[in-house]
Amino acid sequence: MSNFQDSYPTRKQSEPSWVERQDPVVYDYEIKQAEIDLAQLAFYEENGYLFLNEFFSEGEVEEFKANTHRLLDTCRSSTAPEVILEPGGHEVRSVFAVHENQPFFKELAVHPRLSAIIRQILGGPVYVHQSRINFKPGFTGKEFYWHSDFETWHAEDGMPRMRALSCSIALEDNTLFNGALMVIPGSHRVFVGCVGLTPDNHYRDSLRKQEVGVPDQQSLSRLVEQGGIQMPVGKAGSVLLFDCNLMHGSSSNISPFPRSNAFYVFNSMDNRLQNPFSASKPRPTFIASR
């Protein structure tokens, strides 16, 4: 358990709790890059996310698809801990630590156009806290239930403050039909403390299906009443940036169309991980870089 002050308690109480956000959303308002403007920065601050449709070129997208298919083919027979299978099946659900183990995705993690935006929002140097490819095959791709990433990163990884964001790059077209990500605008302003102690080695189950660290239905209903639900969708090569505490999730994919996304989590160098706040030991470094 962490010795640092816990500003966002979770998994410690018998009832869900609401804590108003105590950290900025945007850390630098002086525009220092040419990719997004002040209006887009303000939208991110207000809503907790920013969607950049067709951010990458068609040529880059073709590279995305070729490398994604190659990675999936390689991982289907892999027993590496970084390869996570669908619950109750043998399809690949996620592949972690791609910024360390896959040269193409390592380069994508430091793409200069993306890096400029991320440094703008987080106000300085960052590092990759986590990377993964999420696969959601047609007909069988399972859901990711509503959650705040920060709740898990705080409880199980020891991330002290809300100074991190996720960058989701569409490797295939994300549509209204193939289980695209849904977000609750404005939900990043409140931290929902969850009920239930963290089991030992919780990641072994939670990466397939998370049941501890998920918000209660009453809190979710309240957040949706306040902010609604949005589903930012677009062509392959589009980018979704969202705050570490934004409530988000996705439905299962019963369409014939696959959905694959590269996820990079960028954390401020000034927000490095401490001991976990609500777990007996940290998760492995392929999930949370220390």
C-alpha cells in the first residue's frame, strides 16, 4: 500500500463515493504546437475527450493495418503473458507492451504530431505508462464495461494524480455498429470510488473481464443524466484522446466488421507511480511501466 496521501480513495469503503476532481485537466494553455487550437483544447477540458477524425494519412493507415494483421497472426499461438484472450474463448482480446516489443508500434508511440498534442495537454515531458492493441473481431468481440482508467491505475499501479491521458488510434474503421468506444462527457470531473477489495493478482482476471473497480449503476446513471453518452467514430487513422478519469466503455461487436485500436497511455514525468493505493503489490511492468 502507498504511504502517500490518498486523494482519491477507492476499494476501501462499504459504499460508493464521489470525490470532486482535485487536479487540472489541461496543464498548459499556451499553444506550443500546430495540431490543435485553443478551441479544441477548451473542448477537451470541458468534455474530457477530443476526437481527431482521419488524423493520419491513407498511406499511414495501410501500414497500421498490415502491422496489426501481422501482430494478430503472431499472437494467436502465443502463450506470452502480454497476450490476453477473450473471456471464455481463444480469440486474442488485447496485446500489451507493444511500444516495447513491436518496432512499428514503438515508433508510433513517439509520433511527433501526437507527442506535440500530448505534451500540450499534460504540460511537459511524458512517458508511456501502458500500451496495447485491443482487438474486437466481428461477431465475437466482447464488451469492455464502463470504467475510469484512473481508478485502476490509482488503486493497482499507484498513479498518484490525474495527469495522464489515453490515445486511441483506430486501426480499422470505428462505426456505430462494431462496438466502438462510448464516453460520458464531463465525467472526468468526478472520481467515483468503487466498492470491493482488490484480489491478489487481480490483473489475470480483470484484463479479460473486469468486475472489481467498476462503478455502481446509480453513479453511472447520475453521470449520464449530467453529461449524456457520445460515441466518437471515424475512419481508420482517426485519433481519440481522453482524460485518465473519463468514464468510458464499449459494447460487444455482433457486426461482421472487426474493430482494432492501438491504445497508448501517456503519463506526466511529474506523476510517476508510487506504491499501489488499494492493492497488495503493483501489477507487472508490461501492464504498468514503472
